[in-house]
Amino acid sequence: MDKERLEVSIEDEGKRLDVYLAQRLHDRYSRSQIKHLIERSLVTVSGRQRKPHYLIANGDSVEIVIPELEETTIASEAIPLDIIFEDSDIIVLNKPSGMVVHPAPGNKDHTLVNALLFHTDNKLAHIGSITRPGIVHRLDKEVSGLMVVAKTDSSYLALVDSFKARSITKIYIAFVKGIILQDTGSSEMPIGRAARDRKKMAVRFFNSKEAITRFEVLKRFENYTKLRIRIETGRTHQIRVHMSYMGHPIIGDSKYGGESFSRIALYAAELEFIHPRTGRQVFFKVGMPEELKILDL
């Protein structure tokens, strides 16, 4: 293992330890990675272990032990991808419904990451989780649509910062149960892990995080409604949980009370963000999946 030592100057006195390290090592590590190093007791301040929120002082000596990189065992697989845009920095693609984004227990193969590793010859950003190279955001397995993937570490860091700053616009189209009478609406209910089923999320008022979902009605049918949805936060199952909580679960979403259908009637239709290298605003849009068009007649 390698070690790195930093001497705290008067200009940095009073900063949180994790903030200080994130600023000094921003070209190599994200703040979440640094927090992980601290929690693993791989960071000491003047010889003592400290918490991420510890306030550093002038003259402190911060030592970071850099663990050796783990060998990835993720296999590359020749799975077709619907690439919308690609350059040396990013890939924008249309993920199909039914595809898991990254390997996890029970889903180690046939994921989007397996396909991306083959497509790029293993040239994806590796600064994040070792099982999620290049992945800066996710879509649920059952949800299709636009995603952006980072090919370089610098692009990864820039995109992660953009998501944290909420400067990336994500638009979804959904078909939900019932008739929504108001033309626009929103839900700002916090979301956390469901108490009785840890595989589900739920609106909760403790052990939860802020979640903001805004919608507008595009069309009303006999017993369901087509919505254009913009999310300002990216919580797990956010749209599905909020719509279910409002009494309008997404069609096909059996986990959250939706009526039976061939798939979840939800897809990521638009994606707009600042290109991490050029600084230009870029916009992408995909059409409705074939299997959902029967709902839009």
C-alpha cells in the first residue's frame, strides 16, 4: 500500500477533514471515496483516527494510506447496445427494459456494464466503484431510456458533480393508473428504505432523503394518464414511489401497486447536461419504446 502525507496550512484551518481531502485530491478521488477511506481507518490526522466531519487545524499532518487496487472480475460480454452518442469522454445510450445496470449479487453477468466493457475494450472510468466502472447514475432494471456513462476519470468526476449540483435535466414519460385532474403537480415527500421490505423504498419521515418529483399531464385516457416527469433528485425508485404514494402507481409496476402489463410503463425520454470536457450544453431524446405505444393510442 502507498502512503501520502499532507500538511495543513493556515488557509485550510477549520475545514472538515473529508472536504479538505476532496479539495486536495479532487483529480483522483471523489468525496464519497475519500469518506470510504476515512471510515476504513486509512486516514489519520497527526497519528490519530478521525471522523469525516473532524475540523482540521493549522499544522495537522494528514496521512492517507492508499489501498492496492482490487482486481476486477467483471467479464466483458458482446451484448448489443443502442448508442445514441459517443466520443472520447462519454457514451449516451438507450438502455432497454429488463437490463440490470451493473453487476450485483444475483446479477453478475449480462448487465449494462458487461456490455460496456466489451464495447470500449475495458476503457471506462474506474475512479468510482470497481463493479460500476463509468456509471454515474442508474435506471431500474425494468425502466428503459437514456443514460450517460463516463469513459474517463475526469468525465466521471465532472458528471458526478453535475448530478450533485442538480444541473442535469432528466425527463421521463410515464403512464399511470387513474385520471389525474390537475394539469401539473409535484411531490416532495422524503424517501427511504421501506421498514417491512428492505427491497422496496417508501415515503418516510425519518431515515430518509429529500426527493423532488414534478409532473405535467400530457394526455388523459379512459382510466389512466400519460405524464411528463422531471426529477430534481435521484433516489432509488423515486418516481415509482411518489406516484404510488399519490394514488397513481405506474402501469406494470407490480412492486408498487401498478396494474399488470408487459413491463413498467416508464422510460427516460430526455437528458440534458453540460459536456464534461467541452463545456457545451448537450441534449438527447429518444422515442417511445414499441411495447408502450399500445398505451398511447
